[in-house]
Amino acid sequence: MSDLQKTIAKPVTYSGIGLHAGQKVTMTLLPAEVNSGIRFRRVDLDGRPEIPAHVDYVTENARSTTISIGEARAQTVEHALAAFSGNGIDNIIVEIDASEPPIGDGSSRFYNRLIQQAGALELNLPRKFLKLQKPLELTLGETMMHAFPYDGLKLTCTSVDRRGRFTQFHSLDLDPTSWAELADARTFCFYEEIEALIRNGLIKGGSLENAVVIRDDAVLTIEPLRYPNEFVRHKMLDILGDISLIGQPLKAHIIAVRPSHAANCELARLIVKNNEINAE
């Protein structure tokens, strides 16, 4: 695997609907220069403001991850970020004409296809890895997360709901090949959560075409589960997207029990803070 920075070779466009905002949106992925990172550009707003994909700009993380600068926001960015990280894309511009990228089928599958359609382009500078120097740990509500030094990126995760249903476990060393084991895992929610989500102005674009719904012991979906442990794989997809908000590729082993976007982002902040201390 090359350690050179990557972008995409040509622009690609996709139109769809946002999961939470429910707005129609056209998204264009554009090549970006070396060391420019990942940026979301709101082409529907005056001045076409750009929001760097960095944890410093996270403003909401209850049911998805939102990054903002001023009035400009990009909501539910984690699935796109996971695909960029999984494919080793370091520099890219994501143009959107609404507040949220399209949800596709609730996984990162269509992002993978867009990246494959565009092709990867190696740039002329090496990647700048953040290599974790010491173990870190975090407890936030029911979530426990640990990060350990590791020569690569490995995710180990246990997922379970508050009633002890659908306990699942998965562990994976990540690279652009193994990433495919997470990319197709769809987002999911529990039936009893839907009313509260709607009341809070969320999942306006949600349907069984872009999410799996669990009602009691039944799984409601327009197609069979893609994996016996699809739920924990999607949790790992979310972790990968949220952790990429440290702003550079990471070398660490992350172990998570009942992860959440809030805890993922808090761990990203902790990793950045720890790195800043070590850099002094």
C-alpha cells in the first residue's frame, strides 16, 4: 500500500435525499490539492463557504455528526468520511447544495462506487500519520472506548441496545481492501425511537430504503440483512468516519463498547489533544 497522499482523479456527482434534513441534494466530489484535507463546500450559500472535516468544527453529534462554521453546516458527514478514510483518500472537496449529503441506502456503498468511478490519484507528498503514543480511555454514559498504540488501524467493537437485544461483536484491521467488510453495513434504529426522532426534527428523509428498523425482535428491511452482525459493522463504520475528524490518518487500535457519535467525537478530541501534548 502506497504511503503517498491521495485525492480522486476526476469529479463525480450524485443526487439523492438527506436522511435527517430530508432535503433533495446534489453532491459533487472534486479533486483537491496536497495537504488540503477534506472540506465540505456549501454551494447553495453566499460565498460558497467551506467547512474543514475536523473535530474542532463539530457542533452536533446526537444521532449523526454535524460540522459547522458560522451559519454554514454539513450534517451526517460520517458515512462520507468513513468512505474517504477506508479508501485512503486524504484530500477532497465535497460540494453540496443543501445541509446534508445524500444518504444513499444508509451505508457507504454508493460513496465507494463514486470513488471507484472517479479513480484514486496519488499526489507527490507522503501521508502524515498520527501514531498514537500511549493508551487513551474514555467513558461517556453507557459508552466505553479505549485507544492503544498499534502499527496500523484496527477497530474492535461490541454493540448492544439498552434492553440487551442484538448483542454483536466484530474486529477488523482496516485497509482499502478490508474496508469493504464495513462499507455496505446500513444505518439502523429501533422502532420505539422513531417518534422521538421525528419530534426532534430528524429522519425526515428516513425510509426502509435507507435504514433498517428493529421492532421488538423483528428486523424490518426491504432486503435481508447483509451480514449477521450488520448493526455492529455499521457502528464501526460510524467510528471510522467520526475518528477521521482528527484530520489525518491514524495508527491505533480502537476498542469500543456501545459506541455513539458523541463518544466517537470525544475520543477524536482526546487523540488530537494528546498528540498536541506530545508535539510540544
